[in-house]
Amino acid sequence: MNVTPLTHVELFFIEKKIEHWVRFGSAAHQQQIDSRRRILSFSPGTIFAFVRWASNDFGTVISRIAIVRAVARGEAYQTLPFVRPGGDILLNIGNWYKVERVLQAIDAIERLGIDPETVSPDHWRHIHNRLTAGQEPRAYTLAQHRAYLLRLRAEP
């Protein structure tokens, strides 16, 4: 029996305390654990955005976003909390200001009519690198997207 390995993401929601959610990405499977927890599972090659936020009585204690490509069996991967086994991390940003900038970039891509899941992985790496260096990332364009899709079709 040849079962495709999935990447599992644990989501939590405790109002005003802990929120883990997926901003984009097509899950192959979903498992509801209880009213506050569920697990989304992604097929190899699927790109998804995973957001983690937590607070205490004094305010936000963690704010992170990761854009990850689910990997196939035998592929190298990096580990990430609440993602099993891990994935190809294209972007991993902490600090609410930078997380907000990534969410704005995702919104801008959607306004172009592009599904963020289909965006070139290089663009997510670009955003990660620019924000990490304290610089403004370039916007993704329809021309870039068309070129990326053509490049995918030309690959053997």
C-alpha cells in the first residue's frame, strides 16, 4: 500500500489567549479534535501560510507567520512548532509589525486575482529576506506570476 505522506498542522483557538490558523493553503484532510483544536493535513507540494499568535495579561507574547511547502517522503525539511514532520520553510517571520506586512502582501496578491498558494516560492523567500533585513519587499506582479507559471510548464 503506497500512502502519500501528509504534513499535519495543529490549530488552536482559545479566545484572547492562543490563536493558530492557516491563512491560505488547500488542506487534503481535516480532523476536528474538540471545539478548540483541529488538525489540517497538506499533500506534498502544497504551499500554506501558518499564523501563530498568543497573549497573556500584559499583551502579545508571540506573533509569527510561516509560509511552508509540504514535502514528499524522503525530501529534506526544516522543523517548525505545530507542523509535523516539518516542511520547506519559504518564509518565517516574527514580530507583529513584520507579520502584518506579510499579511498585507498576501492581501495584495489576492487583489491581483492570484491564489497565494500558486505564487512562486522565490517570492516568499524574497519577502522573508527583505523584511529580515529591514527593507521593503517588492510587490508580486501578474507578469512575474505568468513567467513563473510558464517556467513550471517548461520543467521536465
